Amino acid sequence: MFRALELAKLGRGHVSPNPLVGCVIVYNGHIIGEGWHRQYGGPHAEVNAVRSVTDESLLPESTVYVTLEPCSHFGKTPPCADLLIEKKVKKVVVCNDDPNPLVAGKGLAKLRAAGIDVETGLLADQGRELNRRFFTFIEQKRPYLILKWAETADGFMAPADFRPVPISGSLSRQLVHKWRTEEDAFLIGTNTARYDNPQLNVRLWSGRNPVRIVIDKQLTLPPSLHLFDGSQPTLVYSVVRPEAEMVGGVKYITLDPEADFLPQLLADLYQQKIQSVVVEGGAGVLESFLASGVWDEGKVFKSSTVLGNGLAAPVVRGRLVHTERIGDDWLMTYRN
């Protein structure tokens, strides 16, 4: 199962909103097949693992280790439970039950009804950690939220005049670009969009661009910004109606000005099937998430740069779980 979990990680950045799934097939103490879910809409882990077995006559005496309950419904691909039944595998060991109502125990019931020995809960905690984005999305009906910022040694995010000043080092910036290939979306507020004019695309790594999310409540941002260049999917959230809901690949979504903004935003992102969001700032947007208590992870780069004064960085209200040196910076990871 450890091996299956390792394989599952290889799908990161390619399978959302599906979960990360790995599968290992064992015969007589030896691994005879491996697979993972490689691409959204493509074959699932169990299919790839079965296809990798050179002698399928061994399957009726084999045990299948899979990190998530095999699906029982027709989606973009046929049910994996049916495939394992068809191949007459001896036993299936599952890390986590699937909380998706379309599956939710039906896959396990199908396997047992076919006479297959089924065991569940092996390394369940590691499985939930691996798929924490998926479990949050399904169980809480919102994206997994990662708050991210860089701050100076004296606790500032930017100069008081919002002038863009590099705070974190080149390795930290490259790591953020890697994250952009792995998470569904990156979110910024009006001031960050206006003063930093970020592209929020992938340049220092290789992979797909995330969805860009911009909070522009009064629709005051100029159309000349990089965010509106139509080069990648972009969502703009406001409380005033735009002239058009779609402009050059940019989708404008109007929320109710009389209701709380943040719950509406998260509910709509859930409807858009965005499973994970990195909140990049600025300070006001980050503080709004921290104050609401609705966030999952914090990633803070602490540099040796000193500004003396400026825009104060947020104060994390969470549990420090990991500290790592990235070039000249320290990366601190928090959990809510």
C-alpha cells in the first residue's frame, strides 16, 4: 500500500477534480502489476495496473492494493469494480472508502457480492493526507484552501506604497511555479492585481497553467492587465454586474452584495469543480480568510530581507507542521 500511495502522487496536477489513486497487484509475494490514475478522463489506476500484468492467468490468485475504493459507476470510464470482478481477482485491499455519493460503499459491496475478499482501512490516515484536497472538496463542498505569502525578516509583505519588491529568493519563486502546475487555481485581490500585475502562469517549471481567480468587487481593474489577456482560464468575482459575463476567455461572476462574500465565493468555486485554491494575496484577502477560519494550509516564505516599514504580513493562526530551507529563505507550513 505504501507503493500504491507513492504511485498515486504521480498524478498530481493531472487528474483533478478526480482523486489521486495508485494500484499495485501482488501474486505470491511479488508485484506483478502497477498503475496510477494519470490523466483526468483517462483510465483509472486499476485499469492501468491490470494492463501492466504480463500474465493475466495469475490474477485469480492475486491481491489488488488500491488507495481508494474502486468506482462502481459509469463516468468518463467504465466501473473499476466490474473490471476486477471480470478478472476474478482473489482479494482487494483498500486504503480509503470513497466519500463521493456516486461510489460511497457501492464499489466495495459489488466486489463482496462477487465473492471477492475485501479489506479496508490499510494506511487510511496516509490516504486521507494524500487526497486531502479531494476529501475536503467532497465532504465540505468547497476547495482545499492554501494561504501563501512571502514576508521579510521584520514581518512585512511589501512597501507601504505597494511598489513591487522581490522578497523571496529565486528558488522559492521556482517552487511556487511548480505549485502552479499542481493546484487547480491561484487567487488574488484587487490591489495585488493592480500594483503587481502578475501573470499567474507557469514559466519557471513545466506543466499546465492554473485557473486565475481575481476578486474585483467593483470591477475597477483596467483591461490591460496580464490577467485579462485570455491566455488561460480566468474567473473575476464582483458584486456589481459586468457589461458581459464572458470577455475573451475571462468569466465574470456576480455575487450578492447583501450576503457574505467569502461563503458565496467558495460555493461558486465548488460549482466550478475547482478542488484546490492557493490564495496569494494581498494582505487584506489573506486576512479575510484567516479571520473567517475557513482555510486548510498556510505556506509562508520568510526571507532575510529587511524593509523597515511597509505592509504588515498576516499573523498565522495555525499549527506549524513543517519548516524547510529553500535557498536563502525558510518555508514554514501551517495547518488550520
